[in-house]
Amino acid sequence: MTLGTVLGLRRAGVLGLNCRNSNYTLKYNRRRFYPLVDDKVLCKHRLQERGLPVPDLIALIEYNRQARQLADMLGDHTEFVIKPAHGSGGSGILVITGRRADYYLDNDGKLVMPDDLAHHITNVIGGLYSLGGQPDVAMIETLVHFDPLFGQLTYHGVPDIRVIVFKGYPVMAMTRLPTRMSHGKANLHQGAIGAGIDLATGITFGGVSGNRLVTEHPDTGYRIEGFRVPHWAHIVSMAAQCYEAVELGYLGVDVVLDRDLGPLILELNARPGLNIQLANRSGLRGRLDAVEALGARQDTPEQRVGRACRVFGD
């Protein structure tokens, strides 16, 4: 990257990784609160204490011997998600959508043997997918069934919404749309589509795949721009409330829309990625500066949402 390119990005207000780390995550995220988001079990409990909705927890598996007791732990559940409590970037997440005789079905429709499932769980416990490779805990959660309004914008997976919250103010949002390339996962690094969302209206206005701008979903052909995200006011309100829940000043809030339960908080991230700027065709720096200029205020979450939507919405 040339010096001219760097200066151009800076003038456009694009936030870089080093600046994010030094000026925001290190400055506004106190280390003692990191476990509340890095440990998905602790995070789930903290959000529930605050009355914020999350997917139900079916079981926790801490020891290898428990992996052989999976059928007893699952009971009547035939749909579920296995994820590492300390995982990141979607690594180690296994989505099971049903059973066929003695086999399970993953979200690609492939058969998974019970022994394969137990092996995956032991890998999770052994720290294969955790931050720093430390021993971990396997969480089993209920499977989210995405809102059918998203049906034309997803492939074999559950879309989610990422909201960046700074000092309690929602400042930027996008939806991440699973594709064939991402194997049905809402992960941009694996090939999902990111689409910017107008904070005031909840309407999408663009898409990005990697560093390439896109206008249609590659698998459905459906136009990405102009989609109104359901329950938008509720989603940004939930995101703002996460500031009080975990006391981190710079935060990514990931929300999914269940067809029956509505918005659920999937997880929080103390180091949210920066591709959201590409999806929004806009840099974060100006919005973060505007929040910092407000100084120390005692606004409620709803007041913060109202101010953010007026200032940052189109």
C-alpha cells in the first residue's frame, strides 16, 4: 500500500487496525471486563441477568468423558449448535439441523456420525478452536431458525446483524448473509456477504464480498440493497444496552432474528473487525469522533439510540 493510499484512507475517515487497537479497544475496554465477552458462557449469563434475550443453552461439556453422554444431554433436541466457549471468528462452530436414523445432519445436509460429533467436542475441549489454544468448554445451544423475511438473502444458514457500539452509542451496523462459499455461516472471512444498514431506518444499502462490492446475493440472485431489517428499533436498543451489561466502551454486538422469538443476542466482541466500513461505504473515524465530542453524559440507552440515529442515519 502506497503512502498516498494511506493518506487517502485517513482523509476518508477509515479506521485502521492499529488505530482501533490503540485509540479505542485499549483505551475504552478495561482488561478486567474482557472475560465477560471472551467467555461465551459468562457473557450469556450476564446478558440474561440484564433481561436481554439470548439463545437457550442446552448443555455444557467440560470433560472428554461427557462427550460419550451426548445423547442423554440432548434429550429430545434434534437441532442444536456446538460452539467453543472461548472461540473466535466462527471457528469450531458445528450446526446440526436434524437426525436421520442414527446419524445427525449438518447445515450442508451432510451426515454426521455420533462418533464424529463426539470427536468434534473433544477437539473443542482440547482447545483446538479457542483463543490461545487453551482448554475450553463446549457449549450446546438451541438452533436459531431465521426470520423467513431473510429467505431470499441467505444460503443454508442464519444471517446476523453486527452493530458497533461506542460508549453506549450505536455508530454503525451491517447484516452478514451466509452464502454457498461460507458453507451457510455468517462469517465474512469465510465468504459471507456484508451489507451496510442505515441506522435510522434499518434499510440495507449495499453489499461487499471480501474487498469486492456486490449488489446481488450470489446464490439467490436477490438484490441486497433496499431490504428493511425486521425489528430494527428493538435491535439497536438491545445493542445499546450491552454497554451497561459488560462495561466495554468499544464493542461489537451480534444479533440474530429467530422466526418465533424475534431478536436474540448471539455474542459480543471486544475487538470487532473493520470490514463493516466497506459494507457501509463509510469510515468509522468521524462517527467515533462525534461520540467522543459529547464528553461524559448520563444518557439512557434509548436516548443514546435516538441521538445516534439522528446524527448517523441517512
